Amino acid sequence: MREFKELSSIQSVDDFIKANKLSFLYISRPNCSVCHGLLPQVQALMEKYPKIKLGHIDAEAVEEVAGRFSIFTVPVLLLFVEGKEYVREARMVHMDLFEEKIKKIYENVVG
């Protein structure tokens, strides 16, 4: 399974988004059971999309992330294309619908 790069500051998050054409952020909290249950499903899905760079943010450790991305709950899944947010899913994520969105964007960007 693909691993997520741990992003431990808002600066590292901004740098990660800027440095990658396709960047994906998984924002969670340590005590969130939904976050822990969803993560392996997202990791498995991302195996199909190797050009998407994966980043993880602990919302407790990087408190500024809530204000920066207007986050009110976790988990939050964000996909950026060339620095612009294209997909946002939060809390209860329907994986089949999420995959449809990712696949369309990936095919348009990567070819």
C-alpha cells in the first residue's frame, strides 16, 4: 500500500501542494475511529493513481489546518490539481463516488 507523507506544519502543507501537480491530503485526528477505518480504503484506492502525491495531516498537531481549509470535521479528503482544490469529501465518504471523481480528474490531467 502507498504511504502518506506526514505534513507537520501549515508551511509543509503549502509546499507539498505547490510542489506536486496532483496532491492529495488526508486530514484526520488520532482519536477518530472513522479516520482510522477509512485510511486503508483510501490507501488501496490510491494504488490505481500513482501520480497523485499523498500527504497526511494530524489536525490536532497542525491546528491551523482547520482555518486554512475551512474544516469543521474529520476525516477530510482533498485533491488538488496544480494548487487548486478539485475534490473535497468529509466525514462519511462514499468510496465509489469518490473514486469516480478521482478517476475523471486523473484521466484528464495525466491522460
